[in-house]
Amino acid sequence: MKNKIKIKIISFICLFLLSGNAFLLSDENKTQKRDALFAEGIEYANKKMNNQAIEKFKKCILLDKQFVDAYCSLGVVYINEKMYGEALLVLEKAVSMDSRKAIAYYLLGKVYEKEKKYEEAVKTWRKFISLESDTVRTTEAKEHLNFLLGKINENKNKK
């Protein structure tokens, strides 16, 4: 009787451990699939095949809703397609998920500027500059920031 109980307990433990490994494998497979889709999206984006890139990045996000790089890459494609409303949504999501992701602020600054949301663009460019040290993008951001500050002052003087 005691042996049967021990066997059942051991069987239950083995089954539990095996199912746990199955979950680990499925997570690993999910990550591999996500990364493969992301790489395909990058390839399509580099070839200016933006519809296909959008599809791949959206599939990445479906597999991993916390994959900030996919949101940023999707934002780039939307910017290239002049789909600024869509870019705004995904990039705002990216910065809300990772407030230290400099590239998300850089891209978001571009979108705010295109949408003539100058006050938001200024805040976003400043945040980007605080996160990324001197690079070509930082120099560009500083130029945008100075331009926008001039625009804002110009608009205030008109009123």
C-alpha cells in the first residue's frame, strides 16, 4: 500500500517536472520565433518592403508584448510610410515600457516634430539627449531642439 502511494507521488512529481520543462521549451521556442520574425522584419524594412516589415513586427509584438525593439522598429517603418499617428502610438508604448530606451525617444521626437507638437517634441528631444551621450543622433537632436525652441518662441511672439 505504502509503495503504491510512493509510486503515485513519484509519478506526480515526474509529470510535474516534465510539464515544467515543456513550458520552458515553449518559452524558448517562442523567443526563437520572435527573434526570427524580428530579423525578417528588419530585412524587409532594409529592402523598403514596408508592408511585409509591418506584418513581421506586429507578429513579434503578438508573441512578446514587452519586446520594445519591435515597437521601435515598427515605429521606424510607420515614420518611413508617413503614418505618423500609428508611429506615435507604438513609440509612446515603447517609452512607457522602457523609459531608458534612448532610440524610442529619438524616434518619438521626430514624430512629434512632424505632427507639429513642438512642446512634446522639445521634452522628448531633451529626454533623448539625457539618455544618449555624444553621437551623430545626439547632435541631430540638439539641432532639432534648438530649431523647435526658436519656433516656439516665434509663435509666442506672434501672440
